[in-house]
Amino acid sequence: MLTINVAVLLVVVVVLRLRRRTEARSRFDEKMTVVIVLALGIVLAPTDFGQGIAGFLGRLVGGVSQAGQ
């Protein structure tokens, strides 16, 4: 089973990749960033932290939709 340490490593990689200038990125580089972010989501989803984020986002979206009515 993957641990949160892998998630932390993926977060560091994502932050470093996103800090680079947009003009300097190739299409392959952008696709790799998307794949890494998806992998990070898969790693975080089953953890308590991931479930907390999902719950928070659900409440936030519910509050915004209630405010719009």
C-alpha cells in the first residue's frame, strides 16, 4: 500500500513543475504534469486527508449552490 510519503513526494514534484514558466513547457511536459497530478489524486483519495478534502469541497459546492438560489 502506498503511504503519505509518496503523496508528499508527488506534491513536491507538482510544485516544482508548476513553478516553471508556461512558455518553456512542451506538450509532453504538460501531459506529464497532468499524469503526475492524477497520480497524486489517486494516492490521496483513500486517505483520511483525501476524504477530508473531498468532504470540505462537497460542503463548499453545496454552500455555493444554496447561495445561488
